[in-house]
Amino acid sequence: PTWQHPLTSCRTRRLLGSTVTEMSCFSSEPEGMTGETPKTPLKWHAESFNNKFVELSPNFWSVSYKHHPGSQKMLPMINNRQYAFRVRGADGTEELLLFGVPGKGDLNDQEPANIAMAFAASLGLPIKRLICQGGLHMLYLNDWLEAMPSVTLYIPKDRIPFLPTGKAVIEKFGRGRILDLPKHGFPELQGTIEFLHFQGLKVHADIPQPSEGAKHLSVWSLPALAVKLKPVDPHDEVFAYHPASGLMIGADCVAWHFTKGTSVPFMFKLTGNKAGFLCCNDASVMAIRDKALLEADCNWILAKDFTQYVGFHELPGTACLIDAKALLRQGMKKVKWIPT
């Protein structure tokens, strides 16, 4: 393939506190891989931090927002994507389904919920379902539910309902509007967009964030924070498979992808991330809680026919476009999520 990243094959920018040199997604093949590339390349080149949904393929869009993890200003800026799909519900009517719950935070000048509603209106579609992508993404649930009184929020059920912010949202809006995401998503959407409630890991206990009334991190508070990061509580996330494009959308248990040739910032190297690979978080970050459940969910993912992979936090325009399934399988084996 000759497609290149729209930011050109070599461009330097300051991101995540480190100089990142972006290379073409097809610059080279990882060692030992086949060089398999997307059957249906998506329009990743259309993405940017511009508060606009862009079409990746027919009936499938994304929008990128600047984001400080946990609303912590001292942490590096990353992307916080949201995906949108035109789908037909069980009642036979069309709707715009949203996947991901980004927030305005301190870096964006517009509320993502307002942008999503305006985009849906431009398509003449209602927004009926909003999918939260994981147990570490609950800070902005209240904003979405307040802005969209008719939307139903679907959450992964193992973590959010048991933490203060999750409990408060459920108490305020009720279980009539906040439902547990079914294990394998929605039957009527099979073949269109297929969700998986991904389970079997554990992560650190809840750490209150500034948007929840806590203080911002400082250099002096980092040693104390490191002690709190030991994996102890159940953790769950949501994966989504888009058959039409052969795309797997992942969550935070897989470190976001840096294309081959990029300089990986130091903080990401600490969790074992390596450019050109898909690196799953090791036991120091997310430990195995239920081996059988985790392995079954990994096998569900690897059984799908995907040739490209993306999460929520990669740079706009960046996705894993070479050997995506082989690299994800390799990453899962390295951290013993599946047999080697």
C-alpha cells in the first residue's frame, strides 16, 4: 500500500512532553509479522483537534478532543476520541449510537455533548444510546446525561457502580437511564457494530481527581501516588468490532499505539510500550483477576476478522494499520492473558 499519514511521512511535534516524530503507518513491517494491512482503509487522515465529527467510512465517524488524563493538568495532553455509528435499532428506526464519553475539561472550548447533538441533528438522527468505554472513564457521565435527557447510558458493570462518582450518577439519574452493557452488546447490531464487555482484570483503587474535588498532582505528590497504583479492584472495559471496515476498537487495557519509528515518551515506556507494537498493560498496572474469563474475552476479540486497530487516545490520524491482529495476539501473550 502507498497510503501515508496526512501529516507527511516525517513530521515533528511536541506532544506528551516529548518530541514525537510521526512516520508513515506503512514505513516498515514489525519483525516476524506478515505485513497484513487493512482490507478497507479508513479515512484516518481526516481526524484533527477541531471539534468536528469526521467520516471514517460510510455511517461511521470519529471526533477528537484534547484531554488531560483524570483532568490532571500536570499529566501530558492526549487524545480522547468519541465514535459515532448510524445504526438501525430493534424497533427498525435509525439512530446515531455514540461510543465514548469525552469531556470539555480544561483544554476544549466546547462541550462534547453539544457537538454530538448538533452533529446528530445535521444527519436528522436521534441519539438514543451512549456507550461508556470503561471503568476509568466516568468523570463526565453526569454532563452527558444532563445534556441529553432522552439518552440511555450503557456502562460496563464491574467498576463504575461501586465508586463514588458512579454511585452519585446512578443515584441522580436512576437505573432506568443507566443500564449495564450486555456482555456481547446488542443482538440487532450484530454485523454492524459488535460490542464486548471485556472482563477479568483488576486495577488500582479509586483515586479522586480534581473534577471530583481532589487536588491537582504535583511533583511532590508523585511518590505517594505510585503507592496507590497497585492493582486491587475489579476492572472492565468495552471493545467494539466494526465488520464493514475490519476495525477493532480497544480500550485502556491495551496501551495506545505509536506507529513504527515514533519516539515513545518516557512515561509510556514505563508500562512496556514500544513503537510499532500493540502493548497490553502488564501486571504492575492491570493484573489478572479471573484468568478463564479474561482468556475467553481475548479469544472473542482474536476470532474477529480485523486488520486494523485503534483505541481512544492515539494521536488524531493514528491507528495500527500493519499486522493489527498479530500484534494484539503477541501483546496478549506477552502479559499472559492467553497461552503462549
